[in-house]
Amino acid sequence: MNMNVIAPIVGGVAGTGLALGGSAIYKKVSGKPAGVPGSVAHIVTNEKLDNKAKAEVIKEQFVEGTKDTLKLGGAVVGTATAASLITGNSEKAANVFNKIKSSVGDALAKCSINGNNLKDIVKNTKVFQKFNSLPTPAKAGIAAGAALLALAAPIVALVSAQKAGYIEGKHEE
């Protein structure tokens, strides 16, 4: 087996074991559950949950997290598709996108790192070169999807964390 595959697996298992072991030690020393409500460490060290309830909480959190992720993914894909279709079918929309792209380039040109402006640094990356070679509708779709993802992902993460705490709480004795 390839060592590039084995190393992350071993590291992940070891890290998880150390985290859960540390949580158990913290529980013994402090008498309080480790971590924040809804976290795996808190669930595992929560005396108000029996083993069956702990498994049920983790399962329910996984299902809810998956639903949230799929909803976010659907919104991102829908936004990207809409932006692509609109830009591909409207000359005005394509011009607006190109003006936005130009404005971003101008803003990047005003920033410099070690004497090189950011626009030139970005322009010379392979990712940008591949992105720039795409047709305008594809670029607009990718940009709109990435913008929605950047804005919505923190909100979805916050809501998911709140749901996780609620799920744990409702299973407590």
C-alpha cells in the first residue's frame, strides 16, 4: 500500500485516540464533560448519556450534518448554474461580470508583496491560467458559486454546531 495513503490514516486514528483519551482524563480530573456541548469529546464524557444514547446522538448529528452539507452544496450548484446560464444568455450580464473581474484585477494591482503586485502574482498561477481560459459563463458560475460558499459556509457551520448541542441535550437523562 502507498505510504501517502497510510500516513494520514495512521495520523487520524492516533489523533482521534489521543483526543478521546485526553477527554477521558479531563473528565476524571475535573468531573465535568470535556469539550463543548455537541462535540464528540463532550458526548463521550457526558454522564447523562448511556452508551446507547451516545451512539444515537453521534448518528443523529451525522445525519443532520449531512443534510446541512447537501443543502449548502445544492445552493452553491444552483447559484453557479444560474449565474452561468444568465451570463451565457445575456450580453449585459456578461459585460457586468467582465467589469467585476476587471475591478478585482485593478484592486489586486494596488496591493503588493515584496515589490510584486498581487495581480501579477495571481495571473502567473496555474489555477488562474486554467480559470482564465474557460468561457465567460463558466467563469461567472464558478465565481458565483465560490462567493456563495464563502459567505454561507460559516453560517451553516454555526447552525450545525447549534443543532449538535440540541441533539445531545435532548438525549440526556
